Amino acid sequence: MRRILIIDDEDDIREVAALSLETIAGWEIITAGSGADGIRAAVDFKPGLDAVLLDVMMPGMDGPSTFRLMQQNPAIAGIPVLLLTAKVQGVDRRRFAGLGVAAVLFKPFNPLTLASQISEALGWKD
Amino acid sequence: MITEGHRRMSLFPSAFIVLLLTTVCLLTILTLRLGARSRNQRRKLDSLDVELKRSREQGEQQKKKLVERSGLDNVKDEFISTVSHELRTPLTSIRGALGLLSSGLLGNVDAKAQNLLRIASSNTERLIRLINDILDLERMESGRAALNLRRCSIYDLAGEAMDTMAGMADAAGVRLELSCSAPRDSIYFDSDPDRILQVLTNLLSNAIKFSPPASKVSIQIEANLDSLFLKVIDRGRGIPADQLESVFDRFQQVESSDSTRKGGTGLGLAICRSIIQQHGGAIWAQPNPPNQNGAGPEQGARGTTLWVQFSRSTRASDAPLPPLATRFARRGKGLIVVCDDDPGVRVVVAEQLRQHGYDVIEAGSGEEVITLAHEQAIRQAPTPPISAILLDLYMPGLSGSETLQQLKGATATAAIPVIILSAVAPTERPLCAANAQGWVRKPFSEELLLAELGRVLETRDATCQILLVEGDQKVAEAMMAGFEEAGVRIGHASTFQKAVDQCLAGPPGLLILDLTLPDGEDFTLVDWLRRQPALHALPMVVYSGRDISEGEMLKLRLGPTQFLSKAKVEFGEVEELVLAMVDRLRGSAAVPVA
């Protein structure tokens, strides 16, 4: 069973995304409401954490900063990070392109296919 | 560090100055030697010098203007990006919650509730589309998006808009009324129905918002010999005479509190006008004549009529309009990435390309181009795929030749044509020349650049449009002959490996798969294609001698996929279907196939 960490400042989106991945794919979901909490959770759950779903626009530390901090922490640098963002314009996508995240998924996502989008992006066969 | 771009910008004027100075020296010596009257010649030289200065200043000014404009575009892009994000965030929760509820995965709901969920879901989807449309409009205004024109009935569209707005009207206690005085055959016009619906719902929403309770909003349709008119008449407080025109400006409202009280964005009428102008029509506002039916007693409350006018369609059929390109000269010709570390060169080239109907993304480094190209290839991005990359050779960081090598070395990006922009000749860089599809020597003229780009894009379009995967040689020959007769380029692969090789050499626009490969290699092929970022959404026609089960269909599906059984359809029909798909692919070159 996959274990995914969702970092998003919107309570509702965290809840819906978690429910979607739990119901559709049967994955175990951990959530965090900020970049800092997310990094702490990632370190705590490091063994068996398969991927991080990271929002971009968050107050305080935003998604890209969170990602960079994670990359600097050897304990969690290897966990694939997918951005899940409502920033979909060309100007935004160009910005994400240089980050080095595993993939960028866009909001509003389809709750029935979010899990398969993640699996596909990370090349998971199960 | 002097980059090639800087050199190019400065080389030309300095060469000119050196030449000029040399001429000055020579002339001076000559004058001294001859001791003759030199005043005339000097005056000529002076005037030449002034001329040179002036033209250089003009050039500088033009460049500055272009840079300024691109700065404004950036601000605009940023604004749109923020608005889009703010709208999408709440929609994400809504779409997610409704999607899960209506899927039934969380337990069944009764039929009535299910129906409500369906309504909510479909309207959420519609709202998402609408947001995308608004963003499209931005591109439309900058000449970067095409309308999907069809022959439509204005009466039907008005009816549909009314149905959509019925809920809002009910809630406001406003009656909606539709009447048509135009003859039944005169209500057709060429339009993009989604856009026109966007306009009509917007006009109705405005009219309802500003109507007093228990009043009515009428839509009236009229026609004359060459035009259609649609009027939306409300009995609201009216628009002051001096604002009848400015209400169409962005963020303009009659009263400053309207935006918060009425929940509008201030963009509605500006969007309506843009869409209508794109259609070659017009929209304007007029106060209702006094004593009109239902008008209020006081001067200020007699309401407004919004007039919309379109040209009538003279076409008899409702087939899509074929020569779109001639109607909209600036329709997107393809997405071009311009990569040069010199922003001056980038801005100028980008502007030239935009002037000629291309969409342009600027990139300042090789690294940027590579991530951009991968991202565009892998994601189902809302933007079209990259048609070509214009690449500077000398750049700090990843050089042009390294960038080219990486692009061509990766499956996802290998097929994107690359044109090198360089001061050196292709013969001096044979490796680059072999990998690149085009080459333009700097300094280049606009014509030269456009000609080379046109040539490269044509070559790309001419490569194998269809790949036929067919184990039976005889069947393959017959099918290929049929398609070649129809003027479609078709390639053939008789084994799994050959199909893979052909796809890697250049992705086809469409794949025909006859389930005749040995050992279930057909399935292996589809599975392989699905894992290729550049090919996973390839349109496909699966053609088989036997019935295909639903499970098999699931395994064989790529992009838009059609399943045909040889027992049920003639080969001619397959050909027709494939040709229609190819046409659609060509016609929607600006739309990603997803």
C-alpha cells in the first residue's frame, strides 16, 4: 500500500484529495496544512513515504520553497514530490519547469482519476 | 561576456561606423591633397552622419517600445494567473466533493439526490470551462486563439441561454421573455456557439441583476437583409448617457459599489464586446425609449437595451467553415519557442513571429528550453504542443549545441523541429547541422526567418501522418494505396519492433492497428505507446477481423480511439473515418489531442 503526504493550506482540498486517494486507490494519506508542518511530517514518516503532493500557493513558505528545503534535507530528499496546483497559466508552468519536481498536476483535479495520474507520473505499476 | 546576440546587435552599426570613418579619412586626405573645394563634400558627409544617427535612434526607440510592451504583457500574465488561481482553488474542493459523491463510491444516494449531484457536477465542469474560456479570450485579444465557427441559430442559442439563467431569474423574481420577429430562415449566423452563449448568459445575468423584482427582461430577435439583431431589454435603473460606451471598458461599473453588491467582476461587458468583435459583430447600449411597455414613471428607471448585431450566414449547410485561416489571418499557426540569451534578440524575433500569427514562448537559456519542451510533451497542458524551437548556438550555461543534443536524445522531445540561429555557417558545425531541421544565419531578415520556419513546419507536416500497423502484407498494400490516392502520407510497420522504430523516428498523427501481429504484440505495442510521453494520447483506429471484448478495448485505448470490426464495416468506411480524423487533426492543430 502506498503512503502519500498531502501538503496544502486549504482544509477542504486536503480533505477531498485525501478521501479521493483513500477511496479510489486505497492508499494511506497523511496531511499537513503548511510547508513547515509538511517537512516535519515527511521526516517523521520517512520510512514508507512514497510521494508528496505539494500545493504551490501557501501563505508563509510556498510550495517551491518547501520543495527546495526538502531537497536540502538528506533524510527526505529522495521522496518524489508532485506539485498539485491551481496555477496553470503558461507563465506559471514555465516557473515550475525549472524546479526539478517529479511532476506537476493541475487543479481542479478529477477526484476519480487523481490516483491514476499520480501512479502514471511516477511510473507505478500497481 | 559578449554573447553572440550582443555581437549581432552591435556588429552591424559599428561596421557601418568604421566604414563611415574610413570614408571620412579618405575624403579628408583627398581634399587636402587636391586642396580643392571640400565644403560640398563635407556637407554631404555631415548629412550622412545625421541620417545614420537618426536611423539608429529610431531603431533604439522601436526596440524600447517592444521591450516596454513585453513588460506590460508580463504584468497582464501575472494578473490573469492570479485570477485563474483564485477561481480554481474553491472549484477544486467542489469538483472533488461532487465527483466523489456522484460516483457512488461513498454509498448510494436516492435518485432525486443523484440527479441534483449530476446537475451540480455538470455545472461545475461548465464553470471550469468558462474560466478557461475567459483566459482564452485574453489570448484571443492578443490574436492568439481561434474561434470554432459553426452555422448556428441565434434563436436556439438565446433559448439555451435563457434556460441557463432561469434559476437566477426565478430567485430575483424576474420574468424572462423571448420573441423573434425574424423569418425562420434568417436567424442563422456563423459563430462559435460556446462563446456566444457566454455572451448571452452574461447579458442576461446583467439584465437580471439590475432589474427590479416583478419586472421582466425581454430578448428580441430581428433581422434585415444582411444582419441579425438581438436585443436584451431590462427595466432597471438605466445607464447614464455619458457611460453608455464606457460600460464596455474593463472594470467599469455605473456605480462603484456595484462590483461588491452585485457580485460582478467588472469584466463581463468587456468580454462580451471582445467576443462579438471577434465574430465581426457589434454590441452597444441604448436607453429604452420613454413610455415603453413596463417602464417606470421616473426618468432614471426606464431601463436599457443592449443591442447585439451579427452578419447573417449565407451558407446553406451547417458544416464547419473550411477556410478559417483566410477569415482570421492571425489564427495561431503553431507554437514557437525562441531561445536566445539576448533579450533584445528574443523580443524582436518573438514580435516578428507573433505579427505573422505564431504563438511564441521566449526562453533565455538552453536549460529553460529543455524543461519547457519536456513539460509540454509530458503534461496534458492547456497550451498546444511546440511546433518548432529557434535556438541560438552561443549561450552561457548549456550551449545551443548541447541543448540540441539533449532535445534530440530524449524520446519526448526528439520530434520537435529545431532551427539554429547563428552567425556561423552550418558547414562549420556539421554535427549541429545534422541534428537540426533548419538553419538561419545571423544577421537575418524577417523574410529569411519566416521562410525557413515555413519550410521546416511544412516538412514536419509532410512526414508520415498515419502509421499503419498491419501484419498482412497484402492488406497493407491495399490500404496504403487507398490512402495515398487520397493524398495522405502513410507509413507501414509489419512488426512490433518496426512500429516502435517508426514512432521513434517521428511520431505519426494517427495510428491504424489491425490486430494481426503475432503473440499479442498488438497489446504490447499499445502498452509501449502508452508509456511514451509524446505518444500516449495518439489518436488510434483499431481494426480487427474479430469482435473485440470490452476488456480488450480498455487495454487498447490510447488517445481518441475508434474500434471497428472488419465483419461490420467496409474498408471504404474505415478509410473515410480515418480521413475525417486526419482532417480533424489538421483543423485543430492548435488544440492538443488529449
